[in-house]
Amino acid sequence: MRKLTIVGGGFAGLTAAITAAEAGTKVTVHEAHRTLGGRARTAEGPYRTNEGPHALYAGGPHWTWLKQRGLLGPLAKLPAVEGLRFRFHRGGVLRRVPPPGLLRQALRTAEQAPVDVDFRTWVTGLAGARTAGVAAAYSAVALFHHDPGALSARFVQERLHRAASLPPEAHYVRGGWGELVDRMAARAWEMGVRIETSSRVDALPADGGPVIVATALPAAARLLGDPSLTWESGRTVLLDLALRTRKGDPFVVSDLDAPGWIERFTAQDPSLAPAGQQLIQAQLPIGPGSSKADGVAHAERLLDLGFPGWRERTVWRRESVSQGRTGAVDLPGTTWRDRPAVDRGNGVYLVGDQVAAPGVLSEVSFTSAVEAVSLALRADHRGHAGHSGYSDHSGHSRPSGRPDSPASRDRLDLKHA
């Protein structure tokens, strides 16, 4: 391609920019915020918080992509002694060992789970209602949803299997995800990508060149004038705390009675808070009828159990609600192929964590970004950048990024594998 416009400078937008620039394309990125990163943005000090738990999964495709380009950077390693401070809340008390049923369920692969049945019904039939409840609650760390048991069994099981894998797949970027964004931005600059911050785009460029929209789905719907661009997501209370350090505080408190997760991020990365303090980040999914106060109260009950004297030790606190910003969730009968398609036609491509691409959390953003660039390059190679499609057996052209596209499924599945 001669040139490509990207709207949005988050993880997906930067992935697309680097991928396109590597193919010799002249790329311009427009980011409405004054800094890059989107949901991968890390707060400026002294407390280096992300917008909820952020981890790179070693089994994911973007792990390899980042490593090959020297962008992965230093990772925060969890000391062995901290790993022993993992706690499970069940029946009103904290336990050191998870229920055996949870471990057995986590060993099952996603391919063993049905798409058309909800997770709770499927696991109940296999291992009983109690195991179904704790497995659903634990999986919420990678779902940000208040009722994981009501989602597609295939969707939830993939996240449970990967979140509970041994050795752990989840790894943490030292210094927060902002460090990763900075490395990606520097690489993009080196490759000649033009990056414009504080540059809000309210209409597609009039020159007719290919455009990748790398924004949250509601923003993409407004920009493209397409109200059909919606998908189910979670609603989560985020609670960030800085506490004066106390020896013996847990590393993680996972609530198995109701979805909830509290993690002491300075256990693996002390640089996230000043010396003598520790950074606690919690995410408490809430339902449509619940309020931020409900989620905060849930967090405080867990803190009372796991972090003695936390109120007196608090030196900084922040609360927020994240809605529709926590990635796609698939209801029974749906898969990632049913989400809004990457290829929107007329040289417009949609990327992010709620579109038709496989993966877990940020992997969806990565995979969709690479796919969008691949589709745009292919369309340009065919000599008609405004029409990217393949010809089916009837001779009719169909959008190659649509969920029902066999060609698209094969490409995405290959990347995912």
C-alpha cells in the first residue's frame, strides 16, 4: 500500500502501524488523547497503575510477535515466596489451596467445551454445581463479567484453562504496560510512522485510502455511522490502593463465592509504587442492576479478610467503573466469528478487543490488527483497494473479513495456533 490511516493509538493501532510499516506502507496514526496507549496506558507516577489487571499470555500470538521484534522488554518475575501467598475466598474464609474440582476443570481444553451451552450447565453436568460455581468465579479474572457461568462454555473454558495453567502463562511487563506502549511507539517512529496525538478524527478521510479504525467499539460505531457495531462486554469496578507495606500480605485473593480478584502488583514489580508502599489493584465485576458502591463494598470485605489494618495503612486510593471496555464476551451459541467483522468494506477495517478475531483479551486486539493489515495489503495488491473480497463458487464477491468467510477463518485460526 502507498499509505494507510489508523484511527486510534492504543495497542491495536500501534500493532497495525508497525505491521504495515514493515510492509513498506506510509502510515499515519491519529490518537485523540495526548498520550498513546488507550487501555494499555499506565498512569504516571508515583503509582504506576493500569486500567485493571494487565498481563501478557506466553501462549498467545502477540507474545511471539513482540519477542521477535525485541519489544517484549523486561518482565516482572514473581518471587517463589510470593507465589505461596495466593489465597482463595470460599465460604467466608481465605484458603491456601483451591478446591480439587477447580483444578480438574482447569485441565480441560476449550475444544472439549460446547459452544451452544452455557458454562454453568456444562460444568454442572460434569462435576456438580459447586465446581461449576467456583470455576466460573475464578475465570472472571480473564473475563471482567459478573456472571461467567451464563456465557458460552467454549468461551469461558478457554480463559479458565489459560488463566489457571501451570506453569503460569500470564506474565507482567516491568514498569506497567505503558513501558510496552513506549517501545512500540519508538519502533513505529523509527520506521517512519507519523503519529499525531491530540488528533480527534470525526469523519473518515476523504481521499479514499484504506483506514483502520482502532478505537473502542462505541467510538467506532459513531465514526462509521453504524449502530450495529455492538457486542456484549463486562462491567467492572476497579479499585486501586497504595498501602504501607506489611509483611505477610497475600499476593492474590481470588473470590470463589462471587467473581472478584485482588492482586498486590508490587509483589512482582516493586517499581510500581514508592519504597515502603505496595500497590493493590482489584477488579470486581458488577451486574446491570448493581452500583459502584456494591463493587467497592465487595472489595472491602475481601480486604478485611486478607489485608489486616488496610484502612489505617492506606496512603492513596482510586475507584472507577469500567463499562464496555473490558473485551468481548460470547453468549451461548456465539463465537468470536459472530462479532463485528474486521473488514467493513470500502477499504475500512475495524480492530480491537471486541471484533471477529480469536484470542484472550489483548490477543484479540493484536490478531485483528495483523489481520486488518493483511486484508488491506491483499486488496491493494489486487489493484482495487476499495474492494477487498474473495470470489466464492457462485462467482459472487463476499467480504473476506466477515465471520462467515472460510478464507478469513483459516487465516485467523492459523495465527491463533
